[in-house]
Amino acid sequence: MSSALIQYTLPDLLSLCPFDFSKPSPHLLECSAESKAWVTRFNVFDDKHIAIMEKSQSGLLCALAYPYAGREGFRTTCDFVNLLFVLDHLSDDMNSNDAHTACEVFHQVMADPDFKHESLLAKITLDFRQGILRTAKPQFFKHFLSCLRGYTQAVAHEAELREAGEVYDLINFVPLRRENSGVRCCFTFIEYNFGIELPDAVFDDPVFQSVYFAAVDMVCWSNDLFSYNVEQAMGHTSNNIVTVLMQEKDASIQEAADCIGVVFQQLMTRFMKDKSRLPSWGADIDRDVAIYIEGLTRWIGGNVVWSFQCSRYFGTANTIALLSRLVTLYPKDTEDEREQ
């Protein structure tokens, strides 16, 4: 006997974004193809994972989040987002010890020019490092490595929690998700693609941090909302805010989705309010801060648009999900069927 369908309605996050949405980068098609070929050349994935990577359309995400990037910067950004995809999917299939090793290799290759390792992950990471250092400004690379350290530590910790079958409560999950999502690493490429270098004094300012982390959380919470259906079908639910809310508040999927909509609106209100009351660091830095925050808005809106335009989360029903916001819960373990 088949079980009854479970459906839930997504909050209308697009309507909560009070800014214009960008046209995607004109470099999308060319650079996406080149970046896919780059990943394939290193043989880090089997055919199944290559197909999943194609379905994710990470190049489209980059095109919507960095529409201002020049061709070289855009290609480099596509490579990095695909590199995050590589580590994320490799670590998903690892035990905690192997995930910790992979994360440490990833960070060490990026941070230490003298570090040597023979793994395929090390080789593709080294190739990326050598390429980006030709154009990276020092302050960007400093911020990049700092965020990368937080990311790799959080991904390794996520593997420990997954192995233990542990789901964090909300107060502990939010800071972990900020890091293991890779969003903060991706935000450093706003500096890279605009060619700006924000001083540490800006990132240390409490009002700027309020704006910055509101943006981080909007991307993380919306991503978890949209990805939940696919993840629960695969049995990967512990690293998702929907699961955390359902467990902590004894909530249904619909109640958790509604809660995410409320929090997203609160975060957007904070983002818009606090960006208007930032202190001044002088005309030149103030201009670069305004540019950076514009980059944050591209990311917030671009991530929501990408979630409905790609087939990663809603498959062939992505247009239906966009128009009706109605999602039907997938049965367990049907990944292969959804990818056909």
C-alpha cells in the first residue's frame, strides 16, 4: 500500500527581496563548459557525480551571483564553486577520519606552497591555487584563506555529527551552517571580482557584521529550505535547518518552512536597516563597502533565482515550484529516478 503524499508550500522569498535581480553573466555558457572540463580532467568524480554536478548548474549560480565579473574572474569563480562541490560530495561519502584528512589536505594545499600530497583532491586544488594567485590581491587572499579554514573545519565537524547521528540544536547549528555551507568563502569572491580590498576594520565593525551575517544567513536558510526535499530522500537530513527546526520545535515540515520565511523576512529587514547606518571609513573605503554590499544583494537574490532555474532541487518540476510554491515530498532513496 502506498503512503499518502506529503506536500508543503514554500514561503515566497522572491517577494521579500527588495532589489532588482540581475541578468546572468554573459560568460555563463563558455566558462561553465570550461570549468566542467577542468574538473573532469582531474578524474576526481565518477560519471554519476559528474551528472549530479551538471544538474546543479553551479555556473548559473555564479552567473546570477557575480554578473559583474570579468571573463577571467568569472571562470576562476566557477572553478572555485565547482571545487567546493568536489569536496562537499567527496566528504559526504567519507567517515569522519577520512573527511578530516580530506579537509585538511584541501586547506593545506591552498595555504602552504610547500605542502605536498599525491591525492587527486590535492592536485586539482593546487592547480586552482596556482591559477588564482596570478590575479589575487593580498587582502582578498587573506580573507579567502581565513574563511576557507572555517569552512574545512566545519565540514570535518559535520562528518563527525553525521557519523554519530547527532543533530545540533538551533543555537549551535546556525554558526556551524554559516561555515560548512561555503557561503563565506564564496562571499570573498565579491572582493575578488570587483577588484576591491576591504580593510580588517570594516569586517570587524559590529554594524557591518550585522549586515554581512544577515546576508550569510539568508543564503544558508533559503538554501536549506529549497534543498530539503532532495536531501531527505537521500537520507542526508542532519545538516539542514528544516530538520533542526522540526526537531527543536516539534514542528511539521510546513511549520518549519513557514518559520524560515519569517526569519528570512527578519534578516532582510535587518540587512536593509543596518546597511543604511554603517559608519564612515573615508570616501574611498566607503565606496568599496557600498560596492561590496551591492555584491551581497546579488548573492542573496541570485541564490533564490538559481534555486528555481536549475534542476538540482525541484527536478523537472522547478517551474511548478516557482509558480505554485507547492512541493511534494520525494519518497526515500529515489535519487536515480529523479536524475533521469
